[in-house]
Amino acid sequence: MEWNFNENSKYKIILDGVKEERRADIHSFHRYFGKLIPAIPRTFIEEFTKKGDTVGDLFSGSGTVAVESKLLGRNFIGFEINPLSAFISKVKTTTYDVKKLENFNKEIEVKLYDDIYISKLKKGNIPFCVNLDHWFKPKVIEDLLVIEATIKDVIDKSKLSLKDKESYKDFYFAVISSIIRNVSNADPQHVFPGISKRIRKLESEGKIHKDAKKTFINAIRKRTKYFKNYENIENTNIEIFNGDSVNDDFSKYKNTIDLFVTNPPYISSVRYIETMKLEMYFLEYLKSQDEYSSLAKVMVGNDKVAKKDIDEHILTDYSLINEKIEELRKIDSKQAYIVAKYFIDMEKVIKNMYLMLKDKGKVVVKISESNVKKIKIDTGKFLTLIALNNGFKLLDVFLDKINDNSRSLTTARNTYSDIILNDNIIIWEKDDNE
């Protein structure tokens, strides 16, 4: 297989130009580690599709590709295994009436500071969260429960239809998710939740003051304005599902997608579920430690592996990949299993994309090489090898330097993975001769 980075790629030149453009504010709705920069989907949606076409993403994350599809007048179908991520994507791609949101904001704000109203308010139960008292101060927990109950009360008493009531409640609960890390005891500057030395020092100096109500009110005001991005945007069909890109049946979507733009998980680089565990517990997308573990185990590239699985010594159908797996097995059998499982799972994803694409449809993949136990894994090259064996042809591949100011993933990776400096941008095309 020919594998050379194209230093003169016309797509790299176009992408670098789009990076200089201002991104839509809606992308800042919710912090999400490892998300695509909007310039990548924007570049290739404009290059490879026209208005009314359908864009897809089987790792839709917090909805960057979905948002860009909507802004550019394309339809979108996305799947995401993390239920909170899928929820965030759904909210971010909803067209809300900004005036209605502003009116709700005012009413909610008044009631959050009305002691008589709050005394009569029926609040929900405290959600399950591992070490809840470690992560949240009692006053913060109490205020969050009041905020949730007020949202439900205000919107349920409005004149909206039942469907719209649920949609507007979704907006406010997504905002709650977006502030959870900030009102928790965890350091908001860190990828993974943790009470850092910095936070402990500020706490000891009396400089930490968590005000959940004020934080929430500021957040809804700010995020309401983001939805002005969708004013005068053509109506499109945006569908986002909480689903499994590896094992779900996608036959109903056969030959429906014009373009996939996707950023698959890296191999063992970041436990994505760990970065969002406080939000997932508080919004009750996870209700027990067992649910957390079960979800972690089915995420592509995860490192939650049982000993009985490690002992299987699994391999892929590709000798080039297996050479790396066997080399790694001599050092660390668990990591060898993780790498093998990653490429086995990704082959299923690649087959699903082939099924869903129209003839001559394209896939744009952003992925990085990995170093696992100091062994280089050419992830992009190996995924392309798999893609070529499953009906695709390689159109282009180039290196995209990660911005020094936006490396949220690169500064806190696992002990067995190195810092990522460049991504591979790879373009495949479905070969209708297959």
C-alpha cells in the first residue's frame, strides 16, 4: 500500500484558510475533550457536498460535524455511544426561539431567588454519584436540585406543546451539564476530574466561592445567544442517535450518506467517559458504578479489559498490524489486546460506513498516530489498509499540525501514550466497482 503524506495537498491549503475564519459560537455550548475543530468538517462539507446532501458521523461526540452540517444547509445522521454526548449534540443542533428562551430565562432567574416559591417547590432526589460529598459542596447540591425543579415547574406550566416543553427543558438541562465541572470541587482546568493542588491552595486561602445559581444564570444568558447562529438557516433534517457504531445494524441507511467526517477515538489515549463522569452522574445518565463500567467497556479504544480477554491473544486479519501487536505483546499483553481490539472494532465501523455511503461517497478521517509502550502504532496507515480491503480507495492524506493553544488532549494522556503533535487527515472514496 502506498502511504506518503502529501505535502502539497490542495485540501490542506483550503483547510488552513478555513481555520482563519471565525467559528460559530454554538460550538462553545459545552466543553468536550477531544472534539474536532469546526474548520475540518466545514472544509470538507463544502468541498464534497452540496446543499440538501446528507453528512454522517459514527463518532458524533458533542456534535461538531452535526452543527457544521446544519449551518451549511446539509442533512445529518450521527451516532454516539455516550448518551450524554448524544444529548448535547441534539440540543446544540435544535433551532430554538431565542425570544422564548429569553423569557424563560427571566422567569427562572426571578424564581431561583424567591424563597417563598422555593419553599413550596417539589425537588427531586439527590442523584447517585461515586463520592458525591468529595465532588460537591452541600449548598451546590441543594442549589442544583432547586434549579432542576424550577426548570421543570416553569416550563411545564407554560403554554408550549408537550413536545416543545421537552425540547426547551433539554436546553436547560444541557446548560446544567455544561456548568457541573465549574461548580464542583474538581479543577476545571484539568481533563480528568480531580481536586488539584491549585484548587486546594485556593480553597485554603478562601478564594473558592461556588455559586451554582449565579453560574447557571450567567450560562443560560450566554448560551441563549448562541442559537442566533441558526437564524435564517435553511431547514435541514438533523438526526442524532445514542448508538453503537461497531455493533448496531445500519442497513436501513444503506446508500444514504454523501460524506462521512469523523474523528474516531485514539487508542488508549483518553478515557472519554472519565472526563464527563460528574456530568453523567448528576444528570443521571449513569446511576451506578456498574453502569459506568459497562459503558466504559464498550467504547472503542478503551482500556477496561478483563484478564480472561487478555489471555485470548486476539489478532486482526492484517499481518502488518499483527506484527505491531506481537511486538507489543512481548512487553505488555494488555496493551497488545487493546490495540488488536481497536482495529477489529474499527474494521466493523469502516464496513458500516461503506454500507451507508452512496457510490463515490467520501470519508474524511482525522486520526493520530499513537505510541503505546514506546511502540509506534501508525493508526491512520493501518485504518487505511483496512479501508482499502473493504471497498475504498485512498484519495489523499496529509499532516495537520495541532494548534499549540488547543491541546486539551495532549497534556494529560496516559502513561503509555505520548503527546500528539500532528493529526492525519485522510480522505477515502467508496469505489463503486467493488
